Amino acid sequence: MTLGIIVQARMGSTRLPGKVMRLLNGKPLISHVVGRLVMLRNDAEIVVATGQGPEDEIIERWCRENNVKCFRGQEMDVLDRYYQCAKTYGFTDIVRLTADNPFTDVAELDRLIDFHRSGGYDYTHAFGHLPVGVGAEIFTFVALERSHREGLLPHHREHVNEYFIDRPELFLIGELDVSTAKTAPGLRLTVDTDDDLRRADALARHAAEIWLTTEEAITLCSSSA
């Protein structure tokens, strides 16, 4: 397995423009996303995949200054961006992360990778039970290539996983189980609005230099509700 983690990031968010460079506890959001991956047990190559527009040059510059690989591809055809990036780097399996999720549960990500590998799945995810923005997904290059070839509807191109969801009979799909302590599907730990940003900043400030666990985030958000 040649494992790649592709982090999609662009400046042109509709609801919160430039959010990937907004500051959480003094550091850009994207820095928190990529930084958490130092805890990953599985070997993986990390690439930030952004668009080709001039507004995304700031993301490429951040990658260059922080020694992070950067791939620039189609702005709106995210499926093609992922496919071309994975093809360029020769990945056999790809973890998809987004640059607006600063609290990815890396322990669960390691479990996801192991589960995906041991089960021989085409597409494996950890959604539905974890807080929004904490889970992840992984798929084989073969499955991505099929999605790229056959997923021609607009929503297939805009969201990398939509063809898997629409045509589950074509793929062997795995779903990772989640412990009760980490189950909080109604909690938003993604950043898509100003309220999300304020919540994420408060959590990042509380954690300081220690990476916040999912259990801690759930407890903190519950106590402040």
C-alpha cells in the first residue's frame, strides 16, 4: 500500500471565505489540520490539494514555507483534483481530509486505515457517529479511478465520495465502529460558519500546545452548552 493523505483546501468558500487561513489560537486553520497528522502511526505522504486560481496561491505559499507538498488542480471539479493528485503521486490508497476540520481524530484515522487494509475494502469511512468534522474516509485508487470515469453528474464532481454513496453496489464499503465515548453526531467540530470558527478557536485555545482529543472536545462543548 502506498498511502496518501490528500487534504483539500481552497480560499473560495461561499459561507466563510478564506476560512482555511483564518486563525485558531494564532495559527492558520490549515496548520491545525496538517499538524495533527504528526501523531499518525501509519506511514503516509501528505499532500494539500488546492485550486489553480490566483486566490489559492496563499495556500501554495503556506505549503512551501512549511515543507508540505502541494498539488494544484481543478477548482470546482474536486473529484478530478483528487484523481490527478493521487495519480501524480502514485498512491494506491487515499485518505480524504478537508482543511476545514481542525480536530480530526488521528487515533480513529489509524484504526480506519487498518480496518480498510485488513478488510480489503474499496471505500471505508468513519462517519455518522463521531462529531461532524472528526471522522475521515479512505478509498483505493482503483475505486477513485472508477468514480472519476463513471461519476459524471455535477455532485459527483464536486464531492469526492458522492459516487460511492450513489452506487454502493459497485464497491465493497466498510464502516468503522465508534466507541460510545466518542459518539456525538450532533456536535459540529468543523469550520463552515462564524459560529463554528468561534467554537473551534475556543477549543484550540483551551488545548494550547496539547492536541485536543475527541472526548475532551465533547466534554468541553457539553459543559459550555
